[in-house]
Amino acid sequence: MPDDQPTPTPVKRGLVSRTSPRAVSAAVAPTPLTEQDLSSLAPDRTEAEVEALLCALRAAPGLWLAQETLQRLITDTSSFVDGYSRALHLIERRTVHAHLAPASSRRAGPVQPLPSPAHLDPWSCDPTGIEDDSRVISVCPTCNGSEHVACGRCSGSARVSCGNCWGAGRVPGKRGTKNCGACRGAGTQRCGACSSGRVPCGPCGATGRVQAWLSISQARLPQVLVHPMGAAALVHERVKSPTDFDAGPNAWVNELISDTGDQAPYGELPSELEPELNPVTDRVLVTRLQSFSSRVHQFSYRAAGMTGIIDVAGSPPAVSRSTNWRPLRIRQITAAATAAWA
Ligand SMILES: [Zn+2]
Ligand SMILES: [Zn+2]
Ligand SMILES: [Zn+2]
């Protein structure tokens, strides 16, 4: 213990655990832990356990714990083999699009109903031939074949608000107000953007007819599913990345048990590894399955009246996100509060 360490002060009863003053001291003067320290503290632990424990301590949030305190906190040590699988599905998504273009002339025909994207199964037709196969001449849906539509500026009324009097019809004069000269008091002027409130229809080029056709776009979407998401899978950093399937053993912290390579879609998969598909647009092209395993060192500890679990997995060992640091955090907050009181 360092010389400048404050003398432990008796704490108020019932507020904190009896080990608190020691933990606070450790926070003030942290002692770096070495593998040797731990080996001497826990001679019955295996090398792998000591390495895992050291890893757990380095990752502990906030404060370093005194070694003796830590030894007291840990109530149980166990290890088990944790396995998990992941599936990479390559999915093709086919989306149907509708297109319109002006017909070549007013007399183009014969006219047929517009092709409907909703009624085309993108998986029962040839995506490359669909544009020609579906092409028809139709009555323009915008103007209903009339070649003209209502003017957007005047809403088809052929008149717009007068810009000189802002639609009031009157303007300031020498004695009060007088009739607006621009609109002769009417407040409106003839719309300059149209003829009698109508303008040529854009979508059909004022022919009243359109060419209509469908197209199909194809997209390749990788989808990764992992199961079960336990301590081992949670230390596998890019476990959900499609490119990680080819990363290789040097990049993986856990041991590869099996790899099917790209295969025709599986008939039987655990439901957790089944891809999420839109039944109309999506089909699985190939599926690849990989299985991994790792020994997980699990340390149970007791703090703040609760039990927490520290999971260490992988090689090199890492603290898994399945770890529960909460009891330790609460204990540290309580210890810090006590230090402030003392
Ligand atoms: Zn039209
Ligand atoms: Zn107009
Ligand atoms: Zn006016």
C-alpha cells in the first residue's frame, strides 16, 4: 500500500459494504495488475483462466479494484464451450417499375389498358424482355386523351389576381382610393400562361396517347443472420458483416468449425437463420453457413448486493458484451459517495 494512502475512516452503517474504504483507496492509487500477481493470488487457476481474468480486470469500467477486493468479489469461476452459427444469404430482389412516354402521334394505336406493376410477378417473366413484351399504346392517364389539362397558374379559370392592386381592384389616389388602371377595378387579369384556362398535356406531349411499359430492376442483397448470439458470438466483432465470411482464421477470434461455402438455398434451417424475404420480390440465390466455437471463461461476482457475470471469450481473450458490469458500477458509485462523506 502507498504511504500517502488516507487512513480508512469508519463508514456510516448500512450505507455501503464493508469493503468500500479499500476499494476507494485502490481508485486513488491504482496498482497495475500483472499476470504474475494474479497467479500468486490464485494459484489454483489455469493459465487460460488467469489470462481471461486479467482481461476482465483491464476492461472493468471506471476504477481499478484492489486485487484482494477483486478476489473477494469473485464468487465463482466456470468455463464452457459456446458455439454459434451464421448464415449468409445472397438475395435477389426484383422490383417492377412503370414507365410512360408520349406516343408518336395522335392516331397511335390501337389503345390498350395501362400495364399494372402490381399484377406482374417479377419472378415469372424474363427481366430483359419485359420492356418489349409489356409495351402498349394507351390513352393518356393525365389528360384522359383530351391532349390538354387545366392551367396550373390560374387553376383553369383563365384569370389571375391583378399584380398592380394585389387583387383589391383599387389603388391609392390623390383623394382616397381609385380604380386600378391595370385591371379596371376588376382585381383580376387574364392569365398569360394558358389559353382559356387550358395548357398542352406534358406526359403525352399533347397527343392524348402514351407509350406505356414495365421494367424490372434486379438488386443483389446479402443478408447475415447469427444464432445464438451468446458470449462467443458477441466477441466476434464483424460477425454480421458479409465480407467477414472470407476474412479467414487469422481475422477471427473464435475457431471455425465448419463452412459450407455457397450452396443452393437450404430447405431446413433453424428459424433464427432463415432470411427475411418479401415473398413477391425476393428470392434466395445461394446460402453459406459457418459455425464457430470458443471457450468462455465466466466469472461470477457479488457487488452491491447483486450478482454480476463477466464473460471472457475468444483468442486473444476479450470481454464479451454479454458481461453485466452493473453491480460493479453501482458498488463504485456507492464507494465514491462514501469517500466524499468520510
Ligand atoms: Zn395527356
Ligand atoms: Zn392559366
Ligand atoms: Zn388591378
